Amino acid sequence: MIRLKNGIVVKYNENFDVFFKDLLETIILESHKAVRVNDKEINNSDLLNEIFLKEIMDNCIYVTHQLFEISKTNEDLSRFMVTGFIFNSIIYTIAQTVKKEPSPPDISKNDKIH
């Protein structure tokens, strides 16, 4: 299990993709909740975005420290988690990049390529 800085726990799932998705979603949602506490007092959207990003970073640092602690007792699990984080981050980045690229033209059997 991984705990966020506000005490919320993300349970470890043997299916790493599910665990990774749950961890990311929980970090985002809990960081957003922390910002919503302040958004009634702050009317500047740039400042709210900055606070949101700081909350996300704080949670990432908090999670990273836990991964270092896990590595002391279960090195294989921590290596697997770090590898999975990198792999999934690349896959998500590729997916976002592909969405931005224009689709190739649909070439049917009757179309000729010159």
C-alpha cells in the first residue's frame, strides 16, 4: 500500500496497470481536493493552478520516499514499480502524442498512391 500526504491509502494491486492508474487518479483527486479548500479564498486561477501543481508534486515526493523504504525490504517489488512507472508514463505520453497527430488518410483498394 502507498499512503498520500493527507493519509489516504492506495492499496497495492497485483495488476500493476490497475495499481498505477489508481495511484495516479488518487494523487490527482486528493490534490484537487486540497486546492478546493483554498479556492473560496483565492480568486486567481493561476495561483490555484500553482497550488494544485504543488500538491501533486508534494504527493509525488511523499510516494517516492515510500518507494525508497519499500526497496529496503523488497528490492524486486520496488524495481518492478519504478520500471512500471516509467513504462506507463511513456505509454500515456505516446497516447497523448498520437491524439494530437493528424490521422493518416484512409486509403481504400480503389485509391492509387502516386
